[in-house]
Amino acid sequence: MQAQFETDYPALAPRFKVGDKVKVRATAPLGHIRTPFYIRGHVGEIERLCGSFPNPEELAQMRSGLPAIPLYRVRFKQKEVWPDYKGPGSDVVEIEIFQHWLEKA
Amino acid sequence: MNDQGRYQPFTYYQLMETSLRELLVEKGIVTHEQVDEEVAAMRARTPERGAKVVAKAWVDAEYKKRLLANATAACEELGLEIPGLRLVAVENTPQVHNAIVCTLCSCYPRVLLGIPPDWYKSRNYRSRMVREPRAVLAEFGLRIADTVQIRVHDSTADMRYLVLPMRPKGTEGWDETRLASIVTRDAMIGVALPTVA
């Protein structure tokens, strides 16, 4: 799958492709996490592969963050994220999420 | 120091910034001049740079395709220096309205649009924009029809975002400079639409 941005870090192979249904891991490790709490445990769809980037959780500990991890944009239906969401069912929120936070749904 | 010249104690963050800056200078990591230059460069970047990109995309369909495929390359094509920026342009259409937020902190394409507005960094905007975007947009004076999908982009990692608004009616025949003059910062964040006065 074509990444939006090519990077030249040593990187893990992408596990997901556009359209795949994925679930965000519902876990709460300590540290510098770029996966918002409100989206953990929710199911969305891969919108695109952004590229592979050093793991921010490792970077925050002054480590290299390598191998780089595929970063995706994942599209979630607002009604799935917030059951009492007031807008129409077509509204979505799209979030960048690193591969190690995603599992097949 | 305020305008009256009265002594004001440093706030917590001012003290932290000054201490850190002086330490870095003392240790020879940066010079005062470099800090001043960077601050000046930051202040010199304004939303007009982004407006130039939007106006170009409005008049040139091929450029728009390149912008949506790789917005970083498309900015560089116009001679805009955007070091390290990985920019994603998201296009408004009659069916889709896009808006940008960073719920985790305040990620913003500073090297393209300059310093973000204070409200963008507020807890109110950051927490509510993903939860009730239609209510937040209405507070900005922007009412989006229920037939239009709202896509909120939470800028959580390495990408930064630029909303490509729709070109408004009444701008037929305008050149790029005139078009750019109606593209506001807020329109490129997705909380406003360009309007013709």
C-alpha cells in the first residue's frame, strides 16, 4: 500500500490496508501516549497509511523509537464513539494511530 | 514588564522559559541571537502563506490534485519553506465539511500558518470539537446542514492539517492574489468559510 509520506527509517511492515476494520487497544500504559483516551476500545476503518515514524512513546524516553512504526489515519463514526452524539450518522472523526495500538476488528 | 513600567513578578511559565533559555545560552548550545531570530521568524509566518496555497488550488485543478496527494510537496512547489512539516490537505465539498483539532495538545501547522489562535489551544475547543463539532461550529457562527458530513481531524501524531475550503460564488474571474485575500486562518482550520464581502 502506498504511504502518503515516504520515510527512510528502518520500519516495521504495515499490517493493515485501506478499508480494514480495526479496533483500538483498550489499555492504559503510563508514559507519553499519542492515542487519545476517548478512542481506546473503539472500532474504525483505515483511511490511509501516513508513513512510518519513530515510536513517540520511546522518543519520550530519550530512545530512538526505531524501528519506525506504520502510522495510519483511522476513521470512526461519531455515533460509535459517542452513543449520545447529536449530529447525523454520517459524521466522523479521523485520528492518527500507530500500528501497535490497532488490532483486527 | 507592563506599559506602566511597574514591576510584575514572573509567572511560572515565564520563569521556566527564561531559566531554560539562559541555561542553553550559558552552555553554548544556542546564542541569544539565534533565539531572537527564531522568534522573529515565527512571528513573520502568517496565515497568508496558507491562503496562497488555497488560492492556487482554486484556480489550478492539476495543482489541487497534487496538493491533495502530497500537500508538503505542493507547498514547496510554491516556494514556501516548511521544514519538517508533513502536511495533509483535506478538501471541503458540497457533501463534506472538514475541521481540525488537536485534543492531546495543540498541534498546528505553525511553519505554514504561524502562531495558532489562543482558542485553538483552549481546553474548551479541544475537548468539545471531537464531541459536539456542530455545536462548536455554531458558536463560531458556522451552521452546517445535517445533509453535510462533518469530518473532524484529530491531529494526534506526525501529520498536520490544512482545510481546503470551497471557492465561494461571486469570485469568478478573480486572480490568485484577490482570491487569497478572502482565505482566512479560521477557514483553513475549518471553523469558518471564505466569504465575499
